[in-house]
Amino acid sequence: VPLRELVDWLASLEALLVVEFPTREDPMVARLLSAKRDDVHEDYELGNFERLLDERFEMRRREALPSGTRLLFEAAPRT
């Protein structure tokens, strides 16, 4: 699912959200993407996710998890 579609869907819920974003460096993400062509999911980047989230939500908190490859975001819908 393209990140824009995911963020649009999250915004449609009109609710406070806590979402975990695993980066490309995360072992599970690397495993899942290893079977894909390099040009698939080019939009799956932390900076792109943060930009899209910021367009639709007010960022309340961002916290890196101990793994170093995952982040938690708390965000509220923009009114």
C-alpha cells in the first residue's frame, strides 16, 4: 500500500493515533522487501512518511524505539 494511501486512510478515521513506523533498515522490513523489485515501494522512507503524516495530522510526539529501526508517532487529526 503506498504511504499516501495509508495516511489518507488513517486520516479518514478522524481519531488520535499512535503508529509504529519500521524503517527500511528494520530486519523484518528488509526481509519483506528483499523479494520485491528495487523500484517497488520507493515511497517507503521515513522522511516521506513524516511529511505525509504532517500534512494530515498534528504531530504530538515522536519516539525512537530501542531497536533503532522503529519509531512511534502520536498524532492528532488536523481540524
